[in-house]
Amino acid sequence: MKRHLPHGEDITLLDCVTRAAQQLTEAGVVFGHGTQNAFDEAAWLVLWQLELPLDTPLEPTPDADAPVSTRLVTPAEQAQVAALLKTRIKTRKPAAYLTREAWLQGVSFYVDERAIVPRSLIAEVLVEGSLDYWLNESTHRVLDLCTGNGSLAVLAALVYPEVMVQASDISADALEVARINVEHHGLHERITLHLGDGLPDHGGPYDLILCNPPYVNAASMATLPPEFRAEPALALDGNTAGGVDGMDFVRRLLQAAPAHMTENAILVLEIGNENTHFEAAFPSLGVIWLATSAGEDQVLLVTREAMLKLP
């Protein structure tokens, strides 16, 4: 049963978010840029518009140790929320482009249309320590390839305070966004930015390479929802060399990477939902699949030694 809220009256935060979620659902917007459902996205937009922390409770709680929200939303504020929702629905831009902020593993990053919205699952394996077994005190140089807004480079520098990180991307626009995040987190002395296509000619050899490359196959590119088409296609399309399976950049990377790596170095690669295409393209490559919140077939680890055995 739908609730009909009176106009011209204060309403609760929960009612405001519930109403917004209903609008997003009815409009058929697509999620996946920081949220996975209408309610979470509505809460993000409402709280941002009202300049409230994203962890603000939406309704009072009986837990004496938890903050209690008695915040009401005035008619004027409801109008502001409605305008933001209208923009989200009309433009189909991801919410992060409207708020100019995205969160990854609890860390805030600036983002705009010049770079893909940060959501890499590699962030999870960095923060949760999934890579620590393959790293040691000799791990000093890290490369974040296809860095986008620089979020993985920043997280790597925060997680491993002894390393130097090079963040590389083919897009000068994306690197300008990355520069904002590097400076915001005070890491300009440990993270350097590099403009180029593929592996840098200087800065290595690397002990760890992180890469969330363009890997979307041609058929999927043709049917992307508007929210994903709002992002730079360069960051998504894995078929720019004429292929159709999304593995064009990955093929080039796996062949070239060993020459830029130390003897015991590893490459951590995200291939998302393209694991079938990846395994078809590299049937003999020995990789280790890493567990993430999206499953154990989205992010892989491969050693330099394994890549050297590729035909």
C-alpha cells in the first residue's frame, strides 16, 4: 500500500528517503556506482542534499549508545531533494557525479565526469590484507595502472605506508581528478602520476601492479544502461584494438608486464563479470582468484613467473 504524505508539512528523514526511493524505482534508474538498490541511493542523495553525514540514522533507535535522529525535513528542503532526484532521473548520471564524491572502503574520493566512478573490488583485497602473503619488506614500488580518479593508488599508499606508488592512465582528464585526490589525502610525496597508454617506461621495476582495466566486451558495451554510458567509454571498453571479448588491453598487459616487474612481483587484475572471456583468452595461465564481496571470480592474482610462461 502506498503512503500519501501531505504536502506543505515537515516529514521525517525516513519518509523523505522512502519517497525518494519510490521515485527512483518507478523511474527505472540503474544502480551499481556505490549503491545496489533504490533505498540506499535515495538515502545517499537525501543526506547529501541536506548536508548530513551519510551515517545519520533515518529513524530513532532504542539503542542508548547509538545516535538518535529527530531531524525533520521541511517543505523547502523537500523541494531541494525533489530537484536533485529530478536531475538524477532525467540525466541518468550516477549519483557520485551529482554529489562529486564517492566512497571506497570508507575513504572519501572526489570524482566527476572526467573519470570513472571508483568501485573497484581491488580496494577490498588491499584493505582486507588479502595480498599480504605475497608481499614482504622488499615491497617498495607499486604501480596502479588505469588509475582513473586515483582511488586505488591512494588506498595502496594508505595501507602500505612504506611504498612509493605510481598512478598511470591514458586520460589526462582522469589524471587531473587523480591529482585532486592525491593532494586531498596528502600523498603527493609518495604518489606520482604518469600519463601514458600501458606500462610506464620509467618508475619500475614494480613489486606490485594493480590494474582495473577496460574489460567490457563488445556485446555488453552495446547494451550498457545510461548510467554507465555517462562514464568515459575509454575506461570501460575492452575492445579498442579490434577485439570483441573485452580482453584487448589485458592481452597486451600480460605480455608486457614481466619486463616491468621484480622477480617475485605480482599483478592483481580485476576482470569483473568477464571471467569466462578471460579464461577463454588465457586457458593455460595459472592464476589465483581472490575472494571479494562480489564472489571469487572477479579479481585475480598472477605472478610474474606465471606470465613468463604465456605463449
